[in-house]
Amino acid sequence: MLRTLLAISLLFPALAAAQPVFTGADVFPPEEFAARRARVMARIGDGVAILQGTTERPGEQPLRQSNQFFYLCGVVEPRALLLIDGRSQRSTLFLLPRNARREEMMFGPGLSPGDAAAKATGLDSVLPRDDFRAALEALNGRRIFTPHRPEVLGEASAYDTIALARATRNDPWDGRISREEAFLAHLKEVAPKSQIEDLDPILDDLRSIKSPREIAILREATRITGLAIVEAMRDARPGMKEYELQADAEYVFKKNGAYGAAYFALIAAGPNTWYSHYHRDTRTLDAGDLVQFDYAPDYRYYTSDVTRVFPASGKFTPRQREFYGIYLKLYQALMTSIQVHARPADVIRQAVTKMDAILAAWKFTDPRIEKAAHAFVERYRNSRANSLGHDVGMEVHDVRGAADTLEPGQVFTIEPAMQIPEDHTGIRLEDMILITERGYENLSAFVPIEIADIERTMTKHGLSDAQVKFK
């Protein structure tokens, strides 16, 4: 059945071109967002938190809400404003008036001011956006918390938007400030007696520990990611372009309800594996290439991040087996050292002890691979970082909380690279790690990683076979 559906999509491309646009009610029940707002209220005391949602998109683009705004209310409407009052324990949403033409042309009724929107969202009241100024004037003198950094809309992480805003502001031929900087200025103008504080650190700390419902979404995003990787493995063969494997993944993303990609496709073959974020996707796969595949969907405002490596020909050569094999053993030494409540630096120290034993027992035949393996271990031995990788959540490089230990509910990846400079090649695997009360769970453990499992997977038919069959 699956193969039939895949073949049909090739005959009717529009089937795979759907653009799911989810609102909060499609992702979480109102009580999930209410619990988040309650935690914000506990942090701000008698202050108020104010957030602005994103704007309309130019042209024929679906509206995706910014992450910080969506996190607190799930509302996907343009130019919405959210006010969370720690003193009154009430949350108020301010919306543009109903746009009948937009509803008629686009997707039917959206949210507009009134009791119906309040009931649908679980917010205390939903008022016209024109009422916001009066509400803000009444708060003059109260502490106001609002996000300071630029919004993230998908296919980016916070540091990306920060860097872009900085470059734009410092560009002598541009010089624009961000929407957030403009919003701060307006808040200060209307409420000059108020102290304006940054809400981002509070939200980052809350977002760093995922709720059970968030974990369920991340688990599904990872399942979709794994299916995409498997489809690329099945389809890969010498003579294909890197972007053809990207197409395999994007079909799987959309078939499973993803909004789109969470980041550009990192699909690198042969010497392109040297680059950690290679994304030109134009090289032709050669029979002797290893392929590094790193691509994940933007699924219901959450993402995943899994990387696998496989031979373009479907079979590892003896040298590829040695290179991949020693890397995999060292990678697994790091993963099996993860412990709940541990500091990442302590995990690394324990892993290095295991890695030393692996190197001592490994039968190297290639001096370049041996050199690369020892350099890999030495980087960990000399590391001063208290991090194993990066958090994953609403952003692929997600925000981080204040904790310096691994606590239940944290989700992150480990993705160390081993490189052979003389060959201009590298290997990098990546898995989604969930810290639990008892240790950790590898959410992406089902994605083939052992040599035998990869080779077995690559004997199966791929999407290109279905396309040929239906020509």
C-alpha cells in the first residue's frame, strides 16, 4: 500500500505539495498553553508579559507564527498581541478585526475579537487590537517583560535571527532595526514609567524542559525524520544527484503532515562530507562515496535532528567499514556514558575512558583512519565545554535553560565529527536524546546505524523505482 501511495504521488505532484498550517488547537489542548502562561506568571510576579505575534507573509506564503508567541497561546493570526498579567492572573489577546475577504479566499473563519475566540483558545479575553494602547497606558509604572531578540519563524534558530538583525542594523546601506527593537521603543513611549525587562531568558528556561505532550510531538517528528532517512537509503545509487535524495525526504515530510523543512538539506557525498553544513546538493553520487544525510521536518512547530551515513553503492568497502566502524564505536561510547543529573563534562570524561579502551583494541589497517580516530578522542580529552551537542525543540538548535546538568525532559543531540584531512572526508552521526528519570532514551534508535542494517535497508526499492514503474 505504501509503495502504491508513493507511486501515485509521483504521478500527481500536487498530492505531495500540501502545506499544512496548524493552529495551537491542532497541536495541544488549551490547558497546555494555560500551564505555560501560569509558569510565566509565577516568574514575573506582579509584572506583565507582552508579546507581539508575527506579521502577514508577503505573497502566496502560509502564515507560520513565531515560536515564542506560539509557545504561550498557540494563536496563528497576523499582528496579534498577547498580554499576560501576573498580578491579576489573567491573559488577554488582542486581534485585528475579522477579515471576511481573507476568510472567503483562503481557509474559512479565523479568530477575531470576542467570546468565541476566548473559548477556543482558553484565554481570559480576546479584544480588538485597537484596545491595546489603552490597556498598555493603564499598565504604566508596572514592570513589563517582552522578548528582546528577533522572532524565529521556522528554518532558523535564535542565534540565526540575532545575527541577521545585527548585520542589518550595522549595514551602512541598510541600517534597519528589528521589529522587536521598534516594539520596545513603542512600549517605552506609551508606558514611560515602566521598567522594560527581557522575557526571553524566562521562556528559554521553560522551553528547555519539554512536557509530555511536547515529547510526543518530538517523538513523531523524529519518526518522520527516520522514515525520510530510510527512504533516501533505499533510493540512493551511483549517478544520482544529492538533491534527488532531498526530494525523497521532502515527500515523506509532507506525506506525514509536516509544514516543511526545519533547515536546509545537509546531504553530502564524497568530499562534501568534510563540510558540517554543506547544502548545495548538486554533486553526483559516485560508487565509492559515503553519503551523509542530515535533514528533518518542521512538524507542528517542533523539529528533530538525526544524521546517518551510508555508502552510495549500497555496500561499504573494506576501508569504509574501518572508517565507519571505529567512528561508530567511539560515538556509542559517548552515548552510553550519558546519565541523568550528570554534568556533560563528567559524561565526556567517562566516555574518553571507554574510547581509550576501544582504540587500544581496534585493529587499524589504514594509518590515516588511525590518526583521525586518535584526533577525535583527543578533542574530547582536551574539551573544556560543558555540552554534548545542542538542544532540539521548536528550533533545531533550540534555546537552552539555566541548568548545567542533564535533567528529565531535556532533548538534545550529540553529533561529533571525525575527519580525514588528506581525503577531505568526514563522518558525523546524530541522534535525538531524551533525558528521563532513569537515564535517557534514544528517540532515533530505530533508524539504521549498524553496517549490516544499513546494507540490508539499501537492498529495498526506493521512490525512483516506483517512478520508473509508472512511466
